Amino acid sequence: MGLPPFRPSRSKLLALLGDVLSVHTGADDNAKLRLRLIHKNISWQALIEFAQQQGALWPLIWALQQRSLLLPVPSPNNANHPTLQLVSAYRHHLARRERQRDQLLAIIGALNRSKIEPLLLKGARHLAFQPGDWAEARDMRDIDLLVHPEQAELAAETLANLGYSADDLGAPLDQHLPEMWRAGSPSVVEIHTQALAFSARKILPTDEVWRRAIRLSNEEADFLVMPEEWHLLHGILSHQISDRGHVRQVLAVKPLWEFTMFGRSVADRAWLTIANHMAARGHADVLGSWIVQAEQLYGAPRPPGVPISPAARVHAATTLANAVRLGWLRQASIIGDQFRFAFAKETLAVRYKIDPQDVSLATKARHLNFLRRYYRGRIVSRLFGSRSLP
């Protein structure tokens, strides 16, 4: 009986993935990395599976193609060769991205005809423009559009006229309407009335997002976006505060890569603007830790002038260490935090629009029943995933 295939440790896989996605892409860097990738102790299958687990498969393929690091194909007829499989999979990804873009532009066009100019959140910003850079590797499940609260009902009616519908489960959502979907469309749509979940709005209120918004147009639609540095900050807050990644010290491989790549277009003075904003609100270490994590994993240069505290460095080191440390105690800690936050008085008060003092056992039972209906058998995968309970 033969030996089982070699599988590198999580720490080696994380280091290799980080190096492939690194900002250091010079000829010497590529040559050294190419030698590592053909070494007998490297398992391409393990690397691909690990990247997929981290939501970073498309960035991995994009980087391998950009840096000419894919394995040569000895025979074009070998359909099982990993290079051909990866190229084919990425082609399907790009086709889906194009369908998502068509979907987004059609929605914005319809909203414009209803006198609504939405603000594009998260990946929708990148989707609105023609692909061609790193953003084409950005995968997205849903399309997030921010509208003014008084426009939300009209926006939902506009989408309904396009054939979208929503599952009305009485969801206690505090930042967007129930998801809307249409058969045959690649993404669900979330109409937001708040830019962030309530915990992150303390740092970046929705009113401030609207004040800073700038109007843009493409060939088909008019919409708004945040300036680059504020879009960058919104992404940090979404993952590190709303999803509690900072508190849980969970390494967000894909969002951190997006932060790294998008951050290259942010001017030094703009970095200082958001650094001062975070410091004024007592969350400088959230930004500082992500800067250090991006430096350690992807070689991202530190923005000049942005102070990094010792506490932020320790947090980043612990987060990176946690990423390669498996164990039921670690997972149990994350699951425990999910439940504590989901059923905390402040959380339930916001979701059910009541005073914290009025949160009772009946309120918690109501929320538990909602979760049971909402996930319909997916509660286990949700708990053991990286996202928080709603």
C-alpha cells in the first residue's frame, strides 16, 4: 500500500498562500516562488483546498496567472491537469462576475428611473466598473445598496417590478431590508438603510457616510460611492467590528487581501485621515492590527505616519497565530462569543426596536425561533463558519 499524499501544515499553507498573494511581485520574487511551488513537499491540491476554505480561491488563481506561476501543461489534452482546471474555473468566475455586473447596472438603472441614486457598498463599488485589475478576483454573494430610509419602500417596489421577491420571515434586521432575489440572477440584493451594523455605526454613522459620498456615473447609471479611504475604512469596520473579527482575533484572509490591494490606491494623507478618525473614537488598534496583519501576510507597506501601538502589534501576532491553531477550545470560544453577542440585551434591543430593559426571556425565545426558521437546517454550518449570527 502506497504512502498517503503529502499535506503541508496549516502554517505552511498560510505562508505559501500569503506569498502568492503578496504585493512583492518582482522577477526575483516570482523566480523564488516558482521554485517553491514545484518542490516535492508542496501539494497543489492542499493549497487550492486551503485557499477555497479561506474564500480566497479566485485571488489565488488571479495571482498565479498574473505572476506566471501556474504549472506548465505538458499536454493540452490532459483535462485533469490542475492548471487547466484552475483556468477553466476562473473563466466561469469571470462569466459570473459579468452577469453580476449586468444585474447591478440594471438595478441601478431602474432605481434611477424611480429617482433614487443608491450608494454602492462593499463589492458593488468594484462591480460597477469594467474589470481588469485585482478586483475582478473579488467574489461576492450579494449586492449591497444603501438608500435613504424614506426611499427604502420605493426601492423594494422597484426591484419587485423587475421580478425580485423577498422571504418575509419577520427578520429582526437593523441595517437592511430582507434579501431580495430573482430566479436566474446570480446574486441576492440587500437594500440597506444603514451603512453598517449598529455596533460599527458608533464609529462610522450612516449620516457621515452620506455626507462624504461622491456621485459617479458609468455608461448606464448614476450612483454614489464613498471616497477611497472611507470605502477602505467601511470594509475594515464591516469585518472587524460588525462581524467581530477583532474581538475574536480571527484572521480574515480574503478581506485582508482586498484591504491590501485597495489600500495601494489610498494616498498617504488619506490614510492619516482615517487613522485620526479611528483614534478619535478609541479604535486605533483595529486599524493598526489590520495594517500589521497585511504587512506580515502579504508584505503590504505600512502607511507612513500612521502610528501602530504595541497593543495592535500584539493583537496582530495573536490573530496570525490563531489562524494556524486548530482545536475545539478555539472554536468553542468563537461559538460562545457568537451566542453571547447575538442574545445580548443591546443586540436584541436594536434588532427588535425595544428598550434594553424590556429584553426578556420571551425576546430571546423569539430570536431563537427566528434563527431556527431562517437557517432551516444550516445552523451548524453557520456556527462553525466565520460570520456572526444575525
